[in-house]
Amino acid sequence: MACKNVAMFGRGQGEPGRRRSRVAIGAVVAVALCLFAVRPVIGDMLNSEPDPAPVVIAATHPATSVQVAGASGLAGTEAITGASVSARKKSRQKTKVIRTVYRRVTIKSRITNQEILTEEGKGTFVGIKCPSGWKAISGGVLSKYINLLVSSSAPNHPLTRKYTPNIWWLTVVNVNVDGNGGTLPWQGVVNCMAPVKLGSGD
């Protein structure tokens, strides 16, 4: 009778222990599932690449000051001014240089002749080329729609990442943030700068 009571006592003590083990295992599984579900998705290849415009290198014409001012993503002239000041400071530190000859910095802005169309939920990229001998220093998009997002703006091809000194690449995505979908047009703008040459004279 005593052995039976001991056996029953052992069984009674073991059941809560097994329950606690099952609860602990369940909690671990639940936490693992939560971490798996909310983990950041990186490089899952679910995001699609942008499509090139019908004409990959767009034809352009000189842009007006109003068009340049309205294009988002354009760099200001402070960087150019700062570079000029820095060059002057460095030239003063060289005691052997009697006179420094500066070439005037010239910037040309160009805008695409035709509007580029981007479908809803998709992205489009285009290259804007500067005249021969000029370098692309900045670029932007001219559009009146809030649904267009500039996802890439650089002198690098958006897919191959190849550096192109005189071509500025723009990638625009039609994100439809206000519920008004549809294909939307935009124009690309590029700022081109002639190389700056510093020389010394007697």
C-alpha cells in the first residue's frame, strides 16, 4: 500500500513538471516564430529592378533657371564655391607661386526633350548626357506629381553601377501614395560643369 502511495505521489509530482516543460517548449517555439515573422527581409530578390526608358540616353536641350530651380535633387552652388575658396587657400600656402590663374567655373543645365513615363507601381531609369568635355555633377526630376519618388540619382548606371563621368542617371518610382494611380510623366534635369584648371604664372 505504501509503494502504491509512493508511486501515486511520484506520478502526481511528475505531471506538473511535464506541464511546465511543455509550456516552456511552447514559449520557445512561439518566440522563434515571432522572430522569424518580423525579421527584416534583406536581399530576398522580391523587389524588382527598374525598367529602362524607351530611349535610355535621353535627348536634351538647355534648361531654364526656373526648370533648374524646380527640379528636386539638384546640388546647390555652395559646394562649388567652397571648392574655389579651398583652392585659393591652398594656393596662398605655396610661397613659390607668385600668381595663380583661375579659370571661370561654368555650369550648363540641360533638361530632357520628352517626358519619361512611369507606370504605377513600377520604376523607370534614364541617362542624361552632358556635352562632350563636360562632367555631370548633379541631377534631378521635374514633375508636379507627389506619387513620383526619386530612388536613385548618381553618375552611375543604376543596374551595372558603372561610373559614367558625363552621364547622370535618374531612377523614378511611381509609388501612388495618395490613391490616385496611373502612369505619370516626368522630365530629368542635369547640371554639367566644365573642368576647372589652375595654373601659375610669373
